[in-house]
Amino acid sequence: MTEFTNRPVTMNEKKNLLEIEEHMYILDDVKKPNVFRNMFPYSEVPKIPFNDRIVPHDMPKDIWITDTTFRDGQQSRAPYSTEQIVKIYDCLHRLGGENGMIRASEFFLYSKKDRDAVYECMSRGYRFPEVTSWIRASKEDFGLVKEIGMKETGILVSCSDYHIFMKLKMTRRQAMEHYLSVIRDCLEEGISPRCHLEDITRADIYGYVVPFCLELMKLMKEYRIPIKVRACDTMGYGVNYAGAVIPRSVQGIIYALHTHAGVPHELLEWHGHNDFYKAVVNSSTAWLYGCSGVNTSLFGIGERTGNTPLEAMVFEYAQLKGTLNGMDTRVITELAEYYEKEIGYRIPPRTPFVGKNFNVTRAGIHADGLLKNEEIYNIFDTEKFLNRPVLCAVSNTSGLAGIAHWINTYFRIPEERKLDKGCDLVHEVKKWVDEEYAGGRVTVLTDGELLRVIDDACERLGVSLVEEKPAES
């Protein structure tokens, strides 16, 4: 006769409900890889199936941002110099503020340049962002971590059968045992491991990922050293839709890691890619459903389509929590200018928060609204939070209102002296603009062109605008 073992009924103190855990999650050491061909046919566009299993919101009290600018961010561009890394790291410290909202930054250790940057950044003595490293799951790489004296390191522990079977040429059990041996080496040295579950959105969540994380939690209990778990949406397959099927469901993955694998909120982290334009919304979803950390890269620079942009999550945090919690968002603009002028990286002009045109409007009807009240067409006080006053580019559609707004903003004319649509100077500039486009021009006017025309018109009309220092163009 079969003997059944009844699982205990326990009280969930947070929800005030009796609960019973019905399942035990053990490694499913399959003979052939499960590549979820029904969802990822490869010769077709990936599918997003649903089973309508709804996961409850479970946002942690404390959430934060971590940074991979110097690791994943360097995998798709020319390497930063040591000096550039240190400058950016200093800015991240200031941006994160006194409460350390940018909790950590990870570095490569393979080149002398990267190691020099690590030493320089560590010598700063900042508590945040904590300087951490990233290595492959190899004992040779671990030697670099020991040599430098890192307190925490990320370890690549690829978790989908695509990687385990096709790349590593291992079985699930072999991969797990290999990973656990390197993690145990870290723990023996007193180093806190951060396990990067690469390609989690194509992994067998309950047949491999949860059993593996349960083993990690056993090691954490044994060694009494934190083990972080980073869920890596390496290919950007994650979706935030309620009722979507795992492994594509972001909330389903976080629920499994926290509830079934027992990983505490503060040790969970999400790392997203933007292959399907979902990096930001998936990162916010991870926060909402139980993940304390979201991993990001400045301006989204990263592998293929890039990572979750750091600056995006700064403003996502503010919207979700109702506070910036000490973050100095003006540093974002400083960083954007540094990338453009010193590093030579061109930020696409329509990039939110940092692109040259993110708060510039060209439509005449919009300019008329801005002239009356900038709140009508500006997302928030961009001058206060980003040192970026709202602007109207002048073109054939700008009209008198657009020209007036451009002059008022560029010259930072105080409220009591602002020009309106009826001003003679505005009409003079408008005549020249109309002539330009009547002659066949199709591009917007540059700041330099407008300044020359305004100077000529001011001289003819006998007026002056330069009582305030002009804004930088």
C-alpha cells in the first residue's frame, strides 16, 4: 500500500492565511534538452501563450538599482579607459545619493585596464555603489577574484537547456554540480556569490531553476554568507502580461524564485535585455512582484539591443515610490554630456531623458501650448530634475508661438519680460523663417542660425535680450 506524507499547514504571517506547500521541487535530469519549441520555433516569431495563472503583487519595502555599465555595457562598444571608468563611477556615486540607491556596480577583471579601474574605484572608499566583479564559473576566473580581494562576485550559471546541453555539452546534473563547486569555493573564501541565471526566460523553471536555487539556499544557510540570485532575461523574451506562461512570464519567474525556491526579496535581482522593447517594463514588473534589485546600464548600452537603461529606472523608482530617495537626477544630464563630448558616444536624439530632442517640440500647435504653460507638453519640470529646460525647435511649423518660446527659453528671459506672439522681434524672425522654407528648406533651424538672425533683428529694432546669461545650446 502506498504511504502518503502530508505536508505541514503553516500560517503565513504576512498574508494571515493558512498555507500548504503541495510540491517538492527536485532536479529533472532530462536526457534531451527542453528548448520549448512550442514557444520558440526559431523559424517563426516567438509565441506568448497564456494559462491565466495570476501572480499577486509583492513589491519589497526596499528596492534599488544596480549597474553593469562596466561589464555588460562594455560588451557592445569600445572599452572604456581607466580614467573614463573612474569618472563614470564617481558620477554613479553622486547620482545614487546618500541612501545608496545605486547599490552596486560590476566590473570585468580580465585586462590590466579593468583591474586598474577596480583598484581606483575601490580606493574611493564609497559605500555605494559597491565594487563587485563578474566571472565565468571556472576556478581560473575565481583566482582573479581572490587576488583582488573582492567581497562579492557575480558567477555565470547559465540555466537554460540551450546553454547547458548545446553550449556547455553537459547534462543538467553535471551543470548544477559544476556550478555548485565554484560557488562553494567562493563561500570557503568568505566571498559572497551572485549567481547569474543566464537565459532564464528559456529555462525549465521548476525542473531546473528552482531545484538549483534550493541548493543555493542550503549553501547560504550552511555558510551564513548571502547568495544573490540574478534572473537574466538574456534574450529579452520576458513579458509582463498577467496570466502569461513561464518561462516567459516575469512575475511567474520572480514568484517561483521567492515563494518556491525561498530566495529572500533582498537577494533577488532582475537583469533585462531590450530585444523586444520590454527591458524597462519587465524590470519594473520584477520590482512589483518581489525583486529588490534591478540591474541596469547607463543609456541602455549593452549586448545586441542593450540592457535596461539606468536613467529609466531612476524615474520608474520615483513614480512607483513617490520619492527619489536622495538621488540627484541632474547627474544624468552631466553623464550624457560627458558621453557625448569626452567619450564620443552619440546618444540617439529622441532617447528619453538624455537625448538632445527628448523635451523639444516642433509642432506649432504644441509650441503655442508651451508658450501658455509648459506643463501642457512637458513630462515634468525637466529643468529642475535634469537641468534641461523644455525647448521648441524652430521650423516651418513652429509659428510665432514656437519662435517666441525658443527665444524666451534660450535666453532664460524672466517671466515678467517674456516675449509673446505679438512682439516685433518675433515677427521679424518669423519673416526670415518663412523665407527659408519658401526657398525649399526641409530641415529645422540650428541655434547658430537663429542667433545670427535675432542679433540682426535686435540691432534693427534697437532692443537687447542679453540681460540674462544664455542657456547652453
